[in-house]
Amino acid sequence: MNLVYRSTRNGEETASASEAILKGLTSDGGLFVPDCIPKLGVPLGDLAKMSYQEIAYAVMKEFLTDFTEEELKYCIKNAYDDKFDTKEIAPMVKADGAYFLELFHGATIAFKDMALSILPYLLVTSAKKNHVKNEIVILTATSGDTGKAALAGFADVPGTKIIVFYPKSGVSPIQEKQMVTQKGDNTYVIGIHGNFDDAQTSVKQMFANKDLAEEMNQAGYQFSSANSINIGRLVPQIVYYVKAYGDMLKNGALKEGEPMNVVVPTGNFGNILASFYAKQMGIPIGKFICASNKNKVLFDFFRTGSYDRRREFYVTTSPSMDILISSNLERMIYRITGNNPEKCAEFMQTLTKDGVYTITEEMKKGLSEFYGGYATEEETAEKIREVYEKDHYVMDTHTAVAAVAYDKYKAETGDETPSVIASTASPYKFTRSVMDAIHPGSENATDFELVDKLKEISGVEVPKAIEEIRTAPILHTTECDIDKMEDEVKKILGIS
């Protein structure tokens, strides 16, 4: 049976999985959601014996129902190969009383690789299935990690171009160097004078601009997205939470059927939503601990029921979470309205118009499995230092935010359920912040000198992704104001 995808804002707009992947966003600016969350067709006990690729197929075949077995296995085989630098994709490490699921062993050393390794294959397959003649233009806003992972995934993929906008002053030096040195004749990187929310809002407006869509169509182009608003990004993220449960069975932390908790550092809500979908598929998960940094809009939402983006925006040491508009939360709002697109659309319009919306008490009950936690900048640095000194385990800033939130959750609830922390980036991606925490006094060192120092004191090998950009030439130097983003897109596509 083919799973139907619907718009969160218009129940009449439906799509197959491949159509939803191609479009990215719905025509009214909403997100595609499956009519129901399918159940996993594999006994829980079998997960401990399955490879990552086997689990990926078991999960994805339930969501991507218009893909043939051959098509889906081809996409999985090409995505999850030797581009990952560990034998086991997404290994798990025990430290600090929790289990860290390391999602950063892919080509760009961040968790985005887990989904963006497969998205180009899913997208190209979807285009063939739907007889698309236009060239696909991947249009993406990034808070730091999605951009590089998407660029690496789509570089030189036939029939595609990729344009990435990032906040010029809002990413780490390593993140920026990764993006601006990206090779590929079809890759374009633009630094904007604004923050991630500005970039994301403008990208969404371009997706919803029917005149622009027509101009592009006339020129032989159409947009798609590599952000987690695309279900082709979200579905592969479910896989590693299913795999994590198998690991917990394998290492004896759980017996079959016992629950685990999940702790996720998140800004856009996609990564934690994937774990929620894993539970709906049948994975026993107790609490979803949603970890925020100083931009704690999600923390406040879970505590109060009000989502309020009218606040100061902070640039922090965990920049991938420096977000005030959590796009994927819309999928959860749709669910807790009882899958009511009119109500969901109303909330989203209110957020756009007034900058705030408040859910009902009844809707709040639908969020009872979530716990909001956050970490200050000082707590984040202290956690990195403490775990390094105690367990000789080095974590990045985003993972440290999650570890702090988990400590607060345990202190507040006394819940000792075995817990998996999503470790979302290599410490080498945020070397300066990590070194400031564990070995202060290196203010005058360059970022790459700090990379070498971190290797020396930690014994953790420098990832290939970092070595490659040490001497790589800068290939992308374009910058623009927010109101010029569409002009830049048109210029690239030759339709200005």
C-alpha cells in the first residue's frame, strides 16, 4: 500500500513519497507529513544483529512506498559506504553515565551526513520516477552543518545545482572554510548579512513564489530542498534511532522491550522529530529530552506552551542551534491539533504575523513525552572540560549542550532510564570552543594550530574532512544582503 503525504496546511494537497521529496515544501509553504506513521516490520530483537544498511532498508521501505526494492537498496548501498570513517556507521560510546551515538563519522563530520549522503540518490531517483525534465535546483539555508553536507552530497550530481546561503558571521571558522572551499561545477555558496532565521525565511519565500517558479520552469529549472523540511532528509534520520535501540540491546544496556530515553541537541526540531517517529514505528522510547542552547525558544515552548520568536538572537559556541524559528516543529503542531491543517495553518500564520502563538491545554498533553532542557555557554564549556577530565572523552559544543540538558533532566526527575545522547558533530568542527574549554590560553593560535593541539592532548585522529581544507583554495566569495538573495539565485540560473 502506498503511503500518502499531506500538507500540514492544506488537507487537499497530497503527494507520493517521491513527489514529496522532489517538491521539498508544499505549494502553500507547509510541510509534507505521512498520513500515518507505519510500523517497523522487524522484531525488536533482530535489530541487534542487523547492519546499518539492513536497518535503513527496513525503515525506509515503510515510508518511501513508491520506491521499488531495487531502487531503495541502490540508494542505500551508495550512501552508506566507505565515505564513513569508522567500520560501524554511527558507533556508540559509553561516557558520563550515558551512551553517545556518534553521528559524525561521515564526509563532513556532522550528523547531517547521515541523511544528506542518501538524499541526492533519493532525489535523482524521484526525478526519474516522475519523468522530470527540468534541472533540480537545491536551495538551502544553513546554520552551519547542513550546507557543507548538502554541498558534498550534491557536488557534480548530474541534473542538479545546489545553492547554499549561510550567515556570514554566524558559523564557526571551520564550518565556513568547509563550505567556501567546496568543489563542484554545480555548487554555489553565498554568505548573507543576517542570521540563519533570515536566510531560512527568505528561502521559504522563494519556494512559495509562484512567479519565480514559472520563470524557472521556462528556463528549465525547479526548486527542491535539502533542509530537514524535506521528508527525504527526515526519513533517513529515523534510521539511526532504530539502530541505537539495536545497539542498546547488543551491549546489554537494555532487554528487548525495555525503553530508552533519547537526548537531542536541536534548533530546527528535525533530529528530535525523527526520534519521535521512531517511537511511533514501535521503538520503545520513554522521554525525548530536547536540548537548547542560549537561544532557548524550544525550551520555553515546552515549559509554557507559547512559541515566541520575539527575542534577542544570540550567536553561541553551538551555532548549528542558533535558530529562533524551528521549522520542523510545524509537523508536531499538525499532529497535536489532531492532524488539522486549518488549525496548523492558523498557528503558522500567527507566528509569521505576530511572532508568537500559544497552543491549547489539550494540545500540550500531546507533548507530554517531551522534556525541554537548555545549557548556558558557561555550562556547555564546563561539561566539555568535565567529561574530558573524567572519561578522556572529547565532545563538541552541541553534544555538550545535550549532556548538560540530560544532567538537569535527571536531577529534576530522578529518571535513571538508560539514555542515548545524539552526538551531532566532531569536536574538530568546533576546535576553538572545545580547546577553550579543555585547554584555555590558546587565544592567539590559528584554528588549524588548535586542531593539532587537540589531537596531541586527546589522541583522537584529525578527520580527513579537516585535513582536506587546511590548504584548500577559497572558491566561493559571494556575499549579499537578505533582500538580495532572490537576485543572486536568478543570477546563478541566468534568469535575471
